[in-house]
Amino acid sequence: MKRQLLAAALAAVCLPVMGQPPAADFGRNLAAACAVCHGTNGINAGGLPDIAGMPRDYIAQQMRDFRDGRRPATIMHQIAKGYTEPQIAALAEFFATQKAR
């Protein structure tokens, strides 16, 4: 019985962590939603800014500014409200590492 309880406790602790994608994939997976407006890997087809290759800290600050209402936008202020700090950091890291045009 003790072994079963220990196994259940270990599963409860380990499974949520094991279910997370690797850090590099986390940012890429989140960035898929950005492709609609900012293009694949942050290279836009036209109209909106490219975000590939921008500095990580700049991208993160812009996301926070959109989220907190410090930067006006038509839609980004709504989108940014849905991201946590770790998600913003992962997005910023992903786009900062993409090759700019």
C-alpha cells in the first residue's frame, strides 16, 4: 500500500513537469499564433512589422506595454493580455533568435 501511495505521489509531481515541451519548443509553439499577423518566424508578408531578430528585451517590453495599456493598438492590447510573464519571455526569446530579413 505504501508503494502505491508513493508511486501516486511521484506521478502527481512528475507528470505535469514531464508534460511540458522543451524550453525551445515552448516559445516556438506560442509563436504559431503570432504568424497570422507577423508571419512565419516573425517575417511578415506585408503591412505589419517584422519581429524576427528584434532584441529580446525590446520584444518583451512591447508585449508588456500592450498588455498593460501603455502602448495603443488595434488588437495587440487584447492579445497580450492573455500571456503570462513566462510566456512573454519565451516569445521574446524565440523571435529574438530568428533571422531577420
